[in-house]
Amino acid sequence: MRRFIEGEGRHQVTLLPECLDDYIGEDNPVRVVDVFVDELDLAELGFGGVAPAATGRPSYHPSVLLKIYVYGYLNRIPSSRRLEREAQRNVELMWLTGRLAPDFKTIADFRRDNGKGIRNVCKRFVDMCRQLNLFSQAIVAIDGSKFKAVNNRDKNFTPHKLEQRMKQIDESIERYLNALETADRTQPTEVEDKTKDLKGKLAKLKKQMRYLQEIGHRLKQQPDEQLSLTDPDARSMATSGRGTGMVGYNVQAAVDTKHHLIVAHEVTNVGHDRTQLANMAFQSRDAIGVEELEVIADRGYFKGPEILKCEEAGITAFVPKTMTSDNKAKGLYDKRDFVYIAEDNAYRCPAGESLPYRHSSMEDGLKIDSYYNASACKTCRIKAQCTTSKERRVRRWEHEGVLDTMQNRLDRNPGKMKQRRCTVEHVFGTLKFWMGSAHFLMKRLKNVGTEMSLHVLAYNLRRVLNILGVEEMMRAIRMVAV
């Protein structure tokens, strides 16, 4: 071992032992966790057990368990069992908890029973960021991403999945029956074991068929015709890959474009984003504390009533239009080739003819106006390029002027979609990298929302640490608390 740096002996005793604080540097982020939790009013935020019981065994103070979880998620240790081990061997956690080491059941129960308080702590940190003027631009990017639940795909059923599985079992039963019939005709001695094996497989398949039939009865009782056996709130959702999907949750997030802080978030089990724009925009406005707000979202959020709600609330939305018509693919003119003339309440077609308003109808609670000119279409020279029907009809929502104004605004700001991608998609990538290839650890929508709040709190905490530094952040926390 000569000429190498040597360590101290394991059994060496010093006259004046070092204290635990000597192992924690002044710029260690664990000090921020300690200051942040100590400045919270846990009773006001909704935590239970803040006041100790007069009798019985003393319990851990909620601040100790909250510190363990904030530290754990900040360091990518979300498991209660792993946190139990870390509390016994990790010097930073020993310093943070005063050498307390709760068992994993106590740690897990705290997260399960204090969902409201944990979600309020996440909101409290966002409120602190607002008081530190970190949301000065009042622009947020909104997006949703699918996160895997604690539910295997084979434990999730839809009518189509059930039909396909029963069809596979029927085909297998028929194949085994044909094999048995062949064995009975030939009846050589050496196939007796094979016959016994085939009968065993047939019995298993029939048992599976009875099980699937029971699942079918339970599936009919579900309002959305989906049944998840492990996590009842998890739903099968399509993902960006063609023909792929997962059983999980759709996490919505609104991210500040300046510092990339998560302003608002929500966990849903709806597989699309069309009804989330106004909800996330209102949450973001309340969190930032402004009256005027810009929100940027992709075309998955495009829905007329949602955009109208934002416009009426003074929120400026940037959402690209979705084109559901396949006329362009067929070589025909689509709605974009028709120009709306507001003063005449009519459309001008590519041939220069006027398509006046004819009548209105109600579809899914929306008033839709129809415009067409049958006489002009009969003699039109380019009708073959326009429609295969007797006349071309253009339909218009009564508030479509709001959508046209938004599209014009987006055309004048073509960089908004790039700004959205650079803002919110990076955040989801970071969160999924932190979570690893696994999934949410908790079941049910309420508990998953609690777990997501811890991930968001850890992410925001890390971002502000990078922006302000440890000492400045501790000073800011104390200042805001005062």
C-alpha cells in the first residue's frame, strides 16, 4: 500500500468525535430541504398528526416524514423501502431527520394518508416562486404525456381486447380438438401421454374462457367500457408510436417559458387532451397571479369551446387548427380554400362564387351554420375539383371567428410552436428520466396525483436551486416565509 493515499482504520477512535453537521457542506441542497419544510405551516396545509396525541405511543412528526420524501424524490429515491434503508445509512438523511429511521410502512402510510397536504406543499412552492418574480413573462406552454400505471396490459380489458382474446382461445380449442380427434383415430400406444396432455390444455383453455366471460359481464357495467384489474382507475391509452399504447395516466403540465418551472399540473385518466386547455390555463393563471396570460399548446388541444372559454377569460391561446377533412388527399379543395366574408355572412369559393348562409343546426350542443349555392355549383367549371356531391357545403361554428383570430395570431408568430416544444417536452423528458423505465408506484387516481405532486415539487426545487443557488434560495425561503 506504499505511495497510495491511505484511509483511517475502521476501529480508530478519536478524542473529539466529529459532529454530523461537519459532513454536510454549506452548499448542500439538503439544507434547502430542511429550511423549506421547517418554514411550512403543516396544519394549515392539511397534514394530519401535527398535534401529538395525549396517550399512546409517540409518533413521528409530519415534518420528518415530509423531509424524507422531498429528499427522496429530489434524489430519485421514491420507494418507501429504499427510503427506509437510506435513512439508516445515508449521512445526509441522518442529518436531515436527526438520525431518525422510520420503517417503510410508516413512510408509505404517510404518503398515502396525506395526499391533500403534499399537493398543497407543491402549490405552496409554486406560490413562493411567484413571490420571487420567477414568472415575470406570464407565458406558459401546456402539454400532456402518458405515464405507465401499476397495471399490466394483460390485466386491462376493453371490448375489442376481450373479443380478440376470446377469438384466440376459440382457435386454440379447435386446434386441440382436431389433434385429439387425430389421436383417437390412430390410437398408437406412444400417443397416450400426448392425449392426456392435450386434454389438460383443453381444460385450461375452457377455464380461461369462463374467466373471460365473467370479465365481459363486469366490462358491461363500466361507464367507459374499460376494466383494469390491478389499478381500477388506470386506462389504456394510445401513445405517439403507431399502433402502440400503454395502460396508465395522462399527466397534464403547464410550464413557464422563462425558467421552465412547472406552474400547474394535473393527473387524468382520459386518453386525449381536447378538454384540458381551459382547465390548465385557468390553473396557470391563478398560480402565476396575473389577469392576462398567454398559453401555447399543440393541435391535440384544439377544441372550439375550450378556446372560447380562454378568450372570454382574457387568456390568449396559441393552438394550431386540426384538419379532419381528407379532401386534400383526394385532390379536392378543402375549407381553407373558401374565404369567409363577414359583412355578407357568406363564403367565397375558389371559383369566385358566393355561398350564402342557408340554415343552422345543433350538433353536440354547438350551433353550426351551413353555407351553399346549389345553382352555382350546377354550372361550375371546376366542380370536379371541389365536391362529388350535388353542391359544395361549408359548415361554420357560430363562434368560429374566435378560431380564425387565433389562427391569424399564430400565423404572425410562427415561432410559438418551437417555443412550446423547447419548453414543456424537455420537462416531461426530465421527469421520465428521473422515474426510470418503471411506473407510478401507487394505485388509484388520487394517490397517483399525490405521487406526481412529489415529482413536480422535486423538479421545481431542482430548477430553482440551479437558478438561485443554495445560499440565496435559503435566504429567499426565509424572506418569503416572514
